[in-house]
Amino acid sequence: MRIALAVAAAIAVAVAVSAFHQPVRELDPSARKAASEVAGTERIGIRTFEAPAGLRVDADLEYGVAPDGTLLALDVCRPAVTPIGAQPAVVSVHGGSWARGDKANDDWRNVCLWLASEGFVAASVNYRLVPDALHPAQVDDVAAAIGWLREPEQLERFGVDPARIGVFGGSAGGHLAALVGTLGEGPLDAGSRVAAVVELSGPVGLGLPELDADGASDWLRGIVGDFLGCAPGTPDDACPQAIEASPTAWVDPTDPPFLVAHAESEIIPLAQSERLAATLAASAVDAELVVVPGGHHSIGILDAPLRERVAAFLHEHLG
């Protein structure tokens, strides 16, 4: 219910902004300089994907205007040839500690193109960033993007089946993908509900007990605090948004199937993903946990074998 209201509010705000000529602003241009949450130049993960010729990209499409006047945009990547009939879609959510990153940096553009090469209409989303915007701004933006994709005009434009929309995210984007997947109840074919979720390396348990139990680093505690607007170490009763922003707090049996992937020794504790998968399974939600060796993070683990597994999961649940 909350996330459906958020989408409706985002649409209403966009109309109001247009009517009253409120100034709008783009996201901080410096965010585009952040190459990726995957550090360095090593050819790992999604960087091993080579896009085939002919894929189409519609860049910088406006999907809304946030209440603070931020212009919200996404890119759509499509197969070279439009198949007959309505097609499945995947909304792609970049990482970057909720504070940096961009839909069109080299790594996330490659994610968008990879999804398109698998036959999906892929929408790579930008969202508001810390410190200018705190939770729940980021998940509200992703929800609004899903709602925009379901608008009749966009369904016709891109040939999307509104009942077959999934979400994919890595790192902070994995958190947002998991949160949008668990917020709300009921049918998965309307509003901002999705039919499948893939999340890689997401920090998904933001409450202090979870961070303590998982041995979270000072770095992780710091970025979580910045995202929530709470000092690191603040008890949950003094920072209730820590629970509100944790996907595990919203799990119910109507949630979509999840594929959760994580490296065994990376910067985000593996226990975060293990807990999410266990919570989903306990609610009879189809949840698959994939643990890969090594210490790479987010789309740094998205090599050919994992891409094959993720694509199979998405095709199974989106068609």
C-alpha cells in the first residue's frame, strides 16, 4: 500500500510541478564521474560481456520529477528486432552506496545491454542520491520508474507486458531491488509490484542488531547511517527507518520469486544475503541463494556462469 501511494504521489507531483512551473534540476553531474561500485579496471563480472551489434538504446528518458524538483531519468535498452507480442521487462538499479553512480556508466550500461541481448526490455534507472536525499527517496524513485513503465503510453511504445516486469540491482541497487520487491502486497502486475527480483551483494539488513551480528565494517555502518540519516550505532528505536528500509521487515507470502547472489568473502557480509533468503523461504516465497567464491562485489561477480543463471531465472519467471 505504501509503495503504491508513493507511485501515485510521484505522478501527482510531476503534474503539479508542470502546472506551477517549479524549477527542476538534474541529478548531481559529478555522480556520473563515478565509474562503478566495482573498483579498479580488472576485467571481471559484467566487464566480460561483449554486447552484440544492433541493440537499441533510448537514453535519458524522463520518468518523473521528484518532490524536491529533481528530474528523474532512465535509459531503455532493447533487442535489435522487436519480437511480436508484449515482451518481458527488467528494471536495472545501479549501485554506489546510495550516494554515487549512474545508470549509464560503462558497467551499468553493459548490464542494460546484456539484459536486452537476452530479449528483455531493460530500463536502467537513475535515482536521487545521498546526501541530497535520504531514505525513502531512493526506493520511491525506483517505484515511480516501474509505475512509469506500466503507463499505457510506455507499454505501447516499448511493447512491454505489464504482468512480466522484474527488477535487477547490485550493491545499494540490490538493496533497492529487494526493497521494492518486498514492499506492498497482492498481485504482481500493477503499480510498482514486480514479478521477479534479482539482487547482488545488497546490504539488506540495516537494523543495528543485524549489523552487529554480521560483523559489519565501520565503512558499511557509515554508509548505512548516511542513507538513513542516523549516526552509526544508533539503536533502532531511535532510528526506526533502519527497520523500514530493511527488505526482511516487509516479506510476506505474496512477494515475487527472488534470486540472491553474493560472494563468500566480499565487503558486504554474506550473512546479509543468507538472512534475506531464509526470511523469504520462511514465508513460502521462492528464493534462490547463489554464493560464489572470492571477494568480488555486486556486478563484479556477474561473470558468464552467473549471467547464465540469472538469465535462466528471469526467463523462467518473466517468460
